[in-house]
Amino acid sequence: MQSQIIDPAKIEQNHHHVAVTDAHHEAHPDHRLFGLVVFLIAEAMIFMGMFGAYLAFRATLPVWPPAGTPELELLLPGVNTVILIASSFVMHNADTAIKKNDNKGMRTWLAITAAMGAIFLMGQVYEYTHLEFGLTTNLFASTFYVLTGFHGLHVTVGVLAILAVLWRSRTPGHYSNEKHFGIEAAELYWHFVDVIWIILFGLLYLL
């Protein structure tokens, strides 16, 4: 029975190949944030199309809102707007905290942001239940519900994303000052939702 002779040169060559392969994988560029930006641009185009349709309706109809449409209350939507804008600053604090390796602070700010988003949604549902017009009352009512409802869907997704990040942060070392894409992605998405609402609020409630 012949014994196998291991060639040291081949072993060294294999280790070198593995090291080069690992280095190649580590140097591979991370395009996740770029992908998220492209996605948000696509979402923004959908919203811009809706805003354009709303402005076209407003410009072509002789009376806007149509006669008989009850006026929208400003108090609750105004408070909701303040809450949503403030939540963007709170969300940024979570990103700042993790970059300082402050995991406890990061989780606290994330929880507060999610709570503020939930309060915004509850305020919107409360407004829906007290409006004096329905989805099919007239063209203004239809566009109002479609625009605010579509935005509300995005807020819901944002709250769920923040809660998902908060859940994953329970694992020690999952996020750090060097590894925090999930937090950055949730923050960028939340800022997008905030900007869209500011435009919506101006179009529907102030103009």
C-alpha cells in the first residue's frame, strides 16, 4: 500500500488562492444603499405622478374643491405634521448613536421614532373616521384618500422597518460604528416619507 506524499508547494499555493479569494470578496463594493436610493427615486416618481394629477384636476375644474365639500380641519393634520417632522430628527439621533457605538441610545431613539410614527398613523385614522366625506363623494375626496392613504401605507412600512431594525439590534454586535446599514437604510426611508408628507400637507390642506 503506497502512502500519499503531500506536496508543501501545492498546500501553500492553495492557501494563497483562498486568501486571494477572501480578499476579493471583502473588497467587493456594497451597492445596497445605491439600490435603496434607486427604489426611493422610483417611489418619488409615483408620488410626483399623483401630485401632477391632483394639480391638473385643480387647474381644470372651475371650482376646487367641488361645491359642497366640507373644509378640512387643520389642527390634527398640523399636529401630525409636527410629529412626523420631529421624528426625522429623532431617527437621526439613532444613527448618530450607533456611530458612537451607543447601542442603548440607538435602541431608545429607534423606539421613540416608531412610537411617533404609530401616533401619526392613529391620528390619520382618527381623521378618516371624522371626515364628512367619503372616498366616492367627489373628485377631491377621491384624490384626498388616495394620496393620504398611499402615504400612510409608506409610513406603515417605515414603522415596520424601524421595528425590524430594533428587533435585530437585540443581538450583541449586530450593529456598530462600522456595520450599521440597516439603521442608515431605515433613516433614509423615513426622511423620504417625511418629505412626501410635507408636500402632501401643502397641497391638500394649505393650497
